Amino acid sequence: MPRSDPLPLEAVRDLLGIARALYAAQKREFASRLTLDELAAIGKALVNALRLAQKSGPDTLAHRAAWIQAEDACTRLVHIISLQTPAAAIVEAAVVRVRRIGRRPPNAREERRAAAKIRR
């Protein structure tokens, strides 16, 4: 899609929601700090792309920058999500966030297990 076209804001918002839900799911599964940092960076890039696109019109330098950031974030997100990524875990994490149902804080045993998983 040419950069002179308007950035599809709704699609970018959808991807931001997916990235946030995946972050929450990965965090609940004690993913590595590297994975969580990458998902956070993807989310920030998508938020920035939305802001840039909303402030500028199509075929401007800022709008082209929004396209570049959004496309880069898409590429990075696709590298994290694979066919083995269960959608149920992502959707459940999003539902939990909507309902504000938090997991209880991990006990010492769970924290040790999570730390051992991260070291692997």
C-alpha cells in the first residue's frame, strides 16, 4: 500500500490490542524479559504511529513516518506470534484485563519456578 494512502487507524488499533493482550498472556506465562520488552516496544511503536497519523494528513513526512513505524511493528509482531501461539491464551488475557480480574500475587514457590523458567 503506498505511503500516500491514509494509515488504516482501526487496523493499527486492532494490532495494538493484540500486542497488549499477547503481552498480558506472555507475562502470565512468565515469558522472558526480552520477549516482554519487545512486545512493549511494539506497542509503543503502534501508539506512536497512531499519534503521528492522527496529527498529520496523508502524503506528509509525519504520515509516512507513521506508516514506517506501523509496518515495522507489524513485522516484529509477526515474528513473535507463530502458528503455535494459542489464541485462547491471548483472548483470555484480554478478557481478564477487561474484567479487571487479576491473578493473585505469586507465592515464593511460583516465583522460584518462574525464575527457573527464565534462566533456561
